[in-house]
Amino acid sequence: MEFTMVQLKKKLVREGHGTHNINNGEEYYSGSWKDDKPDGYGYHVKNYGSTIYHGEFKNGILKEGYGKVQLPDGYEYEGKIKDANFYGLGSLSIKVSDLTEINRSTVEKHILKLVAEWKEGKTEFVYQNDIEQYYKNRYEVFYNSLKFRILLNTENQQKQRKNLQNFVDLFEKHLSNLNLLNEIVTNPILPRELQSSAHLLLKLENSYTNLNKYTNIIEKSYNDCVKELCQTGLQMYARRLARSDVDNKYDSISSKSIFGDNLNSFINKFQLSELKKVLFLNPLMVDLIRKLIRFANERLIQVSCQYRSQFINIHTAFLKSIWVDYFQSLKYDLIPDRSENEIDEKYQFYNDCYLHLIELYLINYFEIEIELTKLEVNQKNSSVKVKINGEIVVNKRKIDSNQSLNVIVLDEETGTLKSERSFDIYIGNNQSNDLVNFIENEIHPNQILVIVMSNDAINNITTETKNFLKDLEKCWKNK
């Protein structure tokens, strides 16, 4: 039907019923006209049919009716319209590629929909909101993947430190939501699950943000999410570094006495700017100090009780000086050392020297006690006990009172008894020569030699025997 062209004040206007076609059907209106505008019942089609209005028009505006509207932000509204606004029951939907059902990953889902009662273009009561539900689910998966990665403490400390530093760096770029998600998606060192969840959020982010024009939503800040998890992760990492191994032992070198409050100080921080300073600490250096503490405590067991306090004080002071030297050298205004498998050569040198030094010290140290006792007052025989570090290694019940030497040979590493012999040392006696040969040929230079004589033999020793013993001492020293 053709509308009637009416001339009003020398201007032609459309009146009645008719169809107006623009650009070969890209847009047209078919229905009632008045004063050159749609007025009354009609159909208005735009963009080759992607947008359709039909109902009662007034002065060119759909006063009340139905519409299927393709919106500029990618959403499509379908439902009732009043005064050119969404009004009454209607749905808002959007197409997103590569989606699957929330609980059925094998079932594809291409369209997300919001169904609601509308008033003046905004939702008044929502019946269904797939868009928000799907976004929240994807965000939860993303958050949990991020949380698992940042708070992961099953890895060694070097990897955990590097991982935390990467996410702190990411936060400090202060990217927009979209750029942050894109950074995660394109980062090759991040796990696939985290990248996959970020990729889906990247697809949904604009759509979810635009949803705010039609209904109330809770907007998420991914930077705040990363910051929150980094703060928690750094506190956990600091606690892991500051853990105590042997502080519950009374008689030992404690890590508390070496580290002081240096490590614990990071645990009580809350601001990311302060917490991130813990990343300047090389965990290999902390492990090195802990290793030296353990090594010293293992050797402490072998030290006699009366020397333990001195041992603890000396080694505590030495180890603390290494740690303080390192800790005070940290420069927080520079970029943290990212080295995973190396520590400063100086501290590695300290480590090597200390391990060799403490080993040497203990190999050459024994506390030897010799106890010589008369068996009976009227007899000239005696008994002898030899103790190494408080433990009896020789307990001889009878030593002859004549001029004889009892030679006891002990192992240089363990202090245990290797051999024991007695020799008469009268001048001219063949056993004197046997003793010299025994010392020269059968005793290792590093072995411990204990020579015992009875009290009576010492009291009655002759000048010749004294000279022989002096020569014997020279023989041992030369060996």
C-alpha cells in the first residue's frame, strides 16, 4: 500500500498507510503515518532485519509494542517496549564463542541470556541471569587457579620466590582488567589452567562490564585480586623462611640466635610495598646458614659437656657475623637478585671453609682422663682407667709395680682402643728395644698414644730409665 503525499505549507509529508524503504531494504517502515512520521500500528525494520520493532507508534516512537533490538555493545534485546524503552517482560542475550556449559564441559554453549521484568530500559526483577552466573563461575575458576599458583608452597623456595616476584611485577604494572588478563594469557611460564580461565574471562569481560548499563552487577578488579593474593603469598613465604628447626632444644645453637628478628620482621608486614622486600633475600643464603647451624649442632653432640657452652658461644658468634654481613648488604632500592641456583661466592667460600674447619677441629680434639688407683694399701699393684670424652675405653685391673710401661693406642678419629701392650724398661733389657721398635714401626703418627706406669714404678725410677724415657719422647715427636 502506498501512503498519501500531502502538501502542508508547501512541504510534502507522508500520511495514511504505506511503506518507506531506505537503501534497498537496509531499513524500512511499514504502517501508519502522520505528519511524515510513523504513527499508529506499524513495523520498523533496521540493519536488514537484525532490529525489528512492531506495535503502536506515536510521533515516530514505538509507544507500546514488541521489539527485537541489536544493540551497539553486542547485546540483543527481545521483548516488550514502551516509549522506546525496554518495559515489561524481555530478555537480553549475547553470543560468546568457545563457551561450554558450567558443569558439562563437553556441551557447547553459544548464547548467554538475562530474562527479567524491565522498566525504562533497566531490569526491575531478574528471573534468570546466565551472563552473571557464567562470569562469576569463570572468575572463581580464575581466582582459584591464581590462588593455587601464588600460594603454592610445595615448590622449593627458589621457585616460589621467582613465582611471587613475577606476580608482584604484574600487579605493579597497574594494567586495566583487559590488559592484565591478556598479559596472563600470553605469558608462557604460567600454567595452562590459569591461562585458559583468563582467556574465557577476556572474552566475557567487555560483555559483563557493559551489562552494567542494564542491571546492577558487582564489578571485579583483577589488580586487587592479584594484590590480595600476593600479600598473602608473601606472608606465607616469609613464614616459611623464618621457620624454626632447633629452637626447642635447650643445649644447642638456635636459629633465633643467628637470624634474630630479621626474618620474623617480614611476617608482621601487611603492605605489599613492605612485604615484597622479603624477595630480596636469597633463600639459598638462608638455607646455607641453616645448614651450617645443623652441622655445628651435629658436631656439638661430640663435644664434652664442660666445653659445650664455649663451643655454642664461639660458633653462634661466627655464624651470626656471616648472616649480619649478608643481611646488612641488601639494597632494597635495586631490583632483587633473580638468580635461582647461585649465592655470592664470598658466602660459598665461608661455607666451604667452615665445614672443613669444624670437621678438622673435632677430629683432633679428645678429652683424655687417666685414673690410676692402688688396689690394696699393703700391695704395690695398681689399676688404671682411661676415659675418652667421659667414656671408659680401658679398664685394667692390675698393673705390676716393677719398672714397666703400659702402652695404650687409641684411634685418632673415634678414640676407641686399637691395641695395648706392656714393656719392661730396665736398661739392657731387650724389651726396651721392643718398645722403641713398636713405636717406630707399628703406631700411625695420627694415633693417640697413652703411656701408663704404676705409682711405685714412678717413685723408684732410675736416672737411666728417665733418660730412656726422654729419648722415647724424642722418638715419638720425630715420628
